[in-house]
Amino acid sequence: MKRRLVMLTVFALLLALVVIPAAAQGSINPGTGTTYTELANTTADPAHVTITYYDQSGGSVAGPSPTIPGNGSTAIDPNTTGLPQGFNGAAVVSSDKQLASVVQTDWNGGPGDGYQMGLYTGVSAGSSTICFPSLWKNAGSIESSFSVQNTHTAAVNVSITWVGRDGVPQGTFNDTIPVGAQHTYDLMTPGGAVPNLPPGWAGSAKVSVSGAGSVAGVAVVNYGSGDPKRVRSTTYNAADCAGLSGSTTLEAPSHFRLTQGGTSSGKWLIWSFLNIQNLEGDTAHVQVTYTPRSGGTPVTLNKTIAPNSTIGMNTRTGGDFPASDFDPLGYSFDGTVEIVSDNAVVAIVGTQWDRNAYVEAGMYAAFNKNAGATTYWVPNMKRLAPGGTWRAWSAAIVQNLGSANADVTLTFYDRNGNAVLTLANQTIAPLAAIGYNTKTGGSLPANTFDPLGTSYEGHVKVVSNNGQPLGVVLNGISRPSSSPFQSASGTTNGVSQ
């Protein structure tokens, strides 16, 4: 039986035609985008794969048909797919074996260092309701768009409800998406299902299917600044928010507040934010607890969220809190976050890095504590250092969502399906997280990952051996050039079974 893996928002070459159609009107333009699709075979037998691309109207284009070795992986380069330049659409990957996928979009030729990167995961099934908690319309500063793909076998009718962080509704708008196709909604270009949002707007959108059908989605966020070095772009998967109600606990395995030297006067190096969306029609009361990875004293903040609205919490600027509320975290915070709410909520977690004065960004979805999985695959793992010069590396951050110690094994596979490195019986305390960084080691000595070599590309399988639920996040770093300096980071969720 063939399995279908939905890949969203395929930008073959000219991303500006999809993500920022208003670029000519002054919107942030990160450059030309190229999207690479990583496919990992999660079984021990060869996977026979076919890829079909769909344009905005639902017209199909046959793509590659690779065979992936058991436990192996492959990268689909859009330049080898035969798609026309500027293709705007989506893809469906069909396979006779279970696959996991991470999609990487590289933007080149934009301002600053001329290179940005975004990551998101392919999904195996759509939902009747998806949510985008992190949306902005702030011209030249931070701008968003999102794409919604029809994952059903017939055209789907959707309604999109927009609500600002101030709790003010901006209306509900309808659209029809053909089979297989995706539609993009750019907040900077009102019309159709996009309202004329006020300047400086920040908020969320909920996409609901009317009648039968299902959808999936991906958002793109572009940051701008008077300083070109601070231009950055990122992507994140829409949250599945169908049928959620009642009290919720979310976990974020990776969160930061770091300055150079760990002092208030030091240059900011890494900082993180949360956007928490209340999915219900009454006020949500949330308690957010920040716990250092080193085991220091947790810091708890409380907030209410208006019905169907969103709040922002930024460890550097404060977001919807005074910035000083985060001072108790200090300036060397590296840890986890727990969100407890009396209503159903979803959250997007973002991190920004200042590398050599160039700023990068990444986003992923917080994990529902009661829906954690015991097995994850993380495609797009890399350890590339040709001639001793680091060009790409990755980190898998693994959090124990359970109430007892987790016994975890990580197995790193290369493209051909060979198990190159196994880290067995890793002990992770309840709600704690461990980082496995192929360059620095993360929570382990750097030489732990030497068996991968310096030309490694593949994926890692993460298994909880004793049934404790996990959350896993991928952090990818790419540095294609040293002169001029170029670097980009991206984050996304691991793929659970």
C-alpha cells in the first residue's frame, strides 16, 4: 500500500513569487528561495517513492521517483525535478514504506550576508483545523505569510478567522482550495481571504474546513531592519488544533537568554520567544515556567489571554510583558519552558541568534505534554567540515515529557542506511532536555560525534526504551561561505511515530 506524505509550499527557485508577492511594493525580500526536501526511510526495507507537484490551480506535474535504501535517506534538489523556474505550488510524496521528512528553504542574494534558511517538517495527514499563532504585519520590520494545502481527495472550502493580540477580531474570510493545491495568504497584500489588517498588527489565524476535508499549512516570517545584517527569515508548521479543549500543558525543549560574558552589558547572542494562542471563546489563564538546563531555580510568569487571541513572551524584549520580568533568568539562560493553561492552547517557540553581527531565526511548535511519542526520526542531520572548515552541522534536542527518568537511544544513519553511531541508554530526567550537537557535542563531549566523520549527511532515530514520552527538536546550522561571512540557522520538530 502506498503512503502519502504531504509536502507544503514547494518553492523551486523564485520564492518571492510565493512568499512575498508584494516585494516590489517595498516588503522585505530575503532573496531567491530554493527548497530542498529531505526524505528518510523509517523502515529496514527499500522505499519506492513517487513525487507529484501541484500548482495553485491543482494542475499536477510528475516529479522524481527515487528508491531509498532501508534506514537510508535522500535529498531532493529542485533543480533536478524538471519544475519550471518560479514554480509556485505544493507536493505530495507517495511511498510504499513509512517516510519522515524535513524541508529546507535557502534564500540567497538578499541583504546582509545574502543567506537565510528555514526548516519545517512534512506531514502524513491533514487536519480539519489548523492554527498560526505567530503572524505579523509590520512593514519593513516583521512580515508574515502562510500557505494552506488541501490534503483531501476533493476541493475543500476553508474559513480563516483572524484575531489580534489585543483580542480584536479582524473577521472571517472564505476560500476554496483545489485538490492537491495550496493557496498562499500574504498579510502585506490584502484581498481575497486576507483582511486589510492595521499597520503594526500582530496576532493569529485559525483555518477551519467547512464540511468534509483536511488541510495542512506552513508559515513564513521575514524580519527586516535598518541594518541589513539583521534581515532574517524562517518557517514553521501550522499547529493541528482540531478538537482541542480544556486544560493543556505544553513543553518547549529549547529556550535561551544569553549575552556575551553572561552580563547585562554584554552583547546579545541568543534569545527566544513564545507565541501562545488561546483556542477557546473565554479567557485563558496561563502559567509559564522557565527551568535552566543546569538545574538552577525556575522562574514563573503568569498571564491571561483574551478569547481566541495570542500573547508574546520574549526573553530579550519582553513581548507582551515588561522586559524586566525576564531579568531573573539572568544572562546565561539555556533551558526548557513549561506552559500550563486552563484552556486549550498551542504555541510556537522562536529563537534568534546573533552570529558575527548577523542575525538568524528559527521556529518550532511546543509539544503537548499529554501527546508525546516514544519514537522520533530527525532527517536533515549533517556534519560537514571539508578540509577542516565547518560548513553545516545539526543538533537534536531531546526532552523527556514523562514523570520518570527516560532511557533513550539515538541511532545515526547515513544516506545508505548504515548505522554510523549509536548513543545507547542516555538517561534524561523528567522534563529535562539534552542537546546532541554534531559539531560542539551539545550536552556531550564534542568528540562523541567523531565517528560521523566530516562529510556526514543522514538522519537520527530517537527511541525511548522505557516508554517515557519525548519531544524532539532539530536545529540546523549552515555556513556556506567564510568570506564574505555567511551563516543561517533553522529549527523544526522531529517526526514522531
